[in-house]
Amino acid sequence: MADLIRSAALTHFARLAHSAGIDPATMLRKVRLPLTCLERRDLRIPVRNVRRLLEMSAEASGLETFGLRLAECGDLSNLGPLALLIREQATIGTALETLSRFIHIHNEGMRLVIDQREGVATITFLIRGAMRQSTELALGSINRVIGFLCAGNWQPLQIHFTHGPPRSRRFHRQFFGCDVVFHSDFDRIVCAVGDLDRRIPTASPELARFLEGRVEVFEAQHERWDARVALLVRALLPGGDCSIERVAEHLGCNRRTIHRHLSDCGTSFSEILDNERAEIVMRLIEERSRPLADIAEMIGFSAQSAMSRWFRERFGCTITAWRRDPRQQVLAAVGRW
């Protein structure tokens, strides 16, 4: 199965793309990513597609530092539930250890290894299928996270990249505030061991323990295939390209694998698709000005009549009747679910 990453990694992609003179929607379509990933921060999208998006955007814009500039736009909140957990740790060292333990929740294709020796600490990034822009986004983002935890008072000793240098190193030096080494053996951040002992002002050990339990529950939920498929269906439906083959492409597997895993979860692709359509259509038909033909297209029906037949079978009434007495129909719908 393909590695997935939270779409929060692309939170500021649209703004950066516009400022660099490229159209974000066009770039997303080129790498077959749903436009909704720019709005929904917790959508799981393929890491490899994000890598291609960053590389193609850097090439199209002529901005060699595209990935690093995207990191510059981000903040601690890009890590979602992990941000709350690491912010409450006692020290920078424990925060990084926690991040290393749970980083796969944010990016399944990345691991962190923290080592200390002879007064120097290294944070080594192990990134599957690494490419220049995605690697610089990863190191740049984690470097900024440490900076936020240190209340802005942070400066690493060195930054190492396995790829070669850009034409100009000025932005890299400005961003990291230290020597940047290219053609290195590893991608890593190097700092003083003493930096790991620095206290985090926001720390709350009791809250950290509570949040760790919640993150573990969150992790377990996202390991479920039915939850992963439902998230993708929800994202792909508005684009009119939501087939099991398309979902399988995102997950890096084939349709038989999806059928098998969903069967183990006690559900099926058609059932998930039906449930997601129902959730979306209930929200959209409340907007009386929106044409029903547009809604039908948005949730993957070839014609309005097909959606109408499905709606009657699903909810036991017409859309017109639903709109006339929504509260009664909600109760009826709950009974049918």
C-alpha cells in the first residue's frame, strides 16, 4: 500500500503557487490530487503524488526553493493532533522523541532517528523515495517546529542534505541560520546536546499523558481500512472521479485488496460510497439555490433522475418532500441508517 500523508502538508500550497506564478488547481490535476486537499487538513493523500506536485511546481515556477518556502509558510498546527502532544512535553528532547514515535501519523513515508554523541545531537530523516523539494519541506518544517517550541530562540549547528546545492544558497542560509551542507550522507539537523534539555514553556506533563492516549486512539482509527477508504471517497466525490479503481490508486493497491480488507471490516466499497453520498447530499439539498443536476454530478450520478431514484430508495421520500419537512425526514433517515 502506498505511503500517505496528511493534506495539512499542503496548507499554504495555493498561496505559494499563486505568488510563484502558477495555478495550484492545474498543478493538482496534473498529479491527480483532489482539490479538496487544499481545504481539508486531515485528508490522507499519497506521499508520492505530493512529491511529484512539489517537483513539478518548482520546475514550472522556476523557484528552486519551492519546498523550503512552503515550509516557511507552515507552523506547529500543520502537525494536527501531534502538535498538541509535543507542545505539552517537558523538554525539546522529549518532544522530539514523541514526534519520532508518532511521525507516521502525519507522514507514513518518513521516520526520525535521534542520536547523541560527543556533545552533538542529530535528527536524521529517513524518507522513502526522497526528492529534493519534499526533503527540504520535511527538514524545513521540523526545524520550524523546534523553533516554535523554543519560542523563536533556536538555531541548529548544521543542516545536511543528500542532494546537491541550488544555484544560490542564500535562501537556505537565511532560513536555517547556519551552515547548510549538501551532498551529505544523510538528511539531518545537527544541534548541541544541551538544546535537547531546554524546557518548553507550554509544558504540562498531565495533559501530555492524556493527549498521548488520545493520539494512540486516533492512530488506531486511521489504521482501519474502512476509515481510510471513507476519507478518500469523501474527497474524491466532488470531483466526479470516485471509483474503487481511483481509490485503489491512491492507496497503492488493487481493487481486490480493498474488497478483501473492507470485508474484514464488515463493510463494502458500495456501502461506504452510499453512506458518503447520503452525508453530502443531505447538506447540499439544504441550499435551495443549488440546481439538483449539479448536486447529482457532484456525488457521481450520471443524471438527476438517477440521483432522485437513489434518494427515494435511500430515504423513503423525494427530495421535494425532504425539503418540505426536513426534521421529520432526518428522523426517518436515522432509522434507516
